[in-house]
Amino acid sequence: MHALTHAHTSHRRLPLMLAGLTAALMPWLAAAQFTQSPLPYAYTALEPQIDAMTMELHYTRHHKAAVDGLNAQIKTYPELATMTIEQVLRQVSKYNTAVRNNGGNHYNHEIFWKVMAPAGQGGKPSEALDAAIKAQFGSMDEFRKQFSAAAMGRFGSGWAWLVVTPDKKLAVTSTPNQDNPLMDLPEITVKGTPILGLDVWEHAYYLSYQNRRGDYVKYWWDVVNWNEVNRRFEEAMR
């Protein structure tokens, strides 16, 4: 009788124990969720190349929606709460379309904000990056020509990239929609670590440039943050 009473009491306590465990873990899970990095400048800082309203809408709505969408997938894939966004993307083929789209969107924008700076404050390519660009493309002008062509040649929405490939070389490529060269997808033909990225979705430029993507790409070079690109290049080459 005593054993049965003890078992019944333990059974009743189990839900309480689980509730307590869940409550204890909730702050940790919340801290592990994906977050937007603070924008490293004011919404007005990139004008006139990129207008303030575009920056605000792009950051507070488009990027935020992706982060919220990615965090919503933690219920389906709890392991996401313990992973970096890079780890997720390198095995994104394991996950559903929502993880692919929102994860790619989040990662891409995290790079995009940081590789821009107010005109005149972005520095210049380091000696090491400059040498690598000239070795791979022949000249800085030729690199810019190929990168701009990738941005212009991307039909519809997508991104243009400068990446460090697995064999430590530079390559220019573009990807559709929210995809990027980190993803382990067969349709990503050029894989590598992005060090420079340009968003060519229309919401990135339409308020100022309408359908003139070429003008957007042309003037975007004025706000490239080479100091950040240099840092990313150095890290990717290790």
C-alpha cells in the first residue's frame, strides 16, 4: 500500500517537476534566440546613397520579420537555440523552407549593414585584400566591374557577393532570394565565406531609385565599409 501511495504521489509530482524545469530553462532559451545586431549608424547616415526611410523600413520590418520567423522555428527544431546562424546555414538542407528563407535573410542582412558606412568613413582595402583582389581579378576596377555585373545580372530578387572560397581564393557570385554561399545546397554553385554582400531586392533601393538598379549599385560603392570587409577577409583566411 505504501509503495502504491508513493508511486501515485510521484506521478502527481512529475508535471510539477517538468513545469519547474521548463520555467528554469526559459530564460536560457530566450537568451539563445537569434537577434538583430544594432544598426551601426543612424538611419540617415548613408544618405544620399541610401535614404533614411528605406534604411528604417529595411531594418525594422524586413530584417526583423526574418529574425522573428527564424525564432518561430525553434519550436519545431529546438537545436536551433544552441546554434550560431553560420552553423544553421552550413546544414540548412536539413531544415524546412522557413529556416532556409528566414535564416538566410537574417545572416545576409547582418553582413549587409556592417559592410556599409557613411561616405568617407569606410576606409580602403587593406594591403592583403588589395593584393588578393588584384591577383584574382587583375585590378580593383575589374573586380568592381564583375561584382556590379553580378548584382545587375541577378534576375529578380537576390544578392551579389565577394567570398573567400574553401581553397582561400576570392570569387564573385550571386544568389537568388535569401540564399547565400554558406548554404549546403546543390544549387549554390560557388561556396565560400561572404566578406562583402549587396542586397538587390527592390525594397533595398526602390524608394530612391525606383527601377534604376544600376544607379543604386553604382552609388552603393560610395558607402562600402572596407574596414569591415578587411576584417572579414582576414578572419576567413585563417
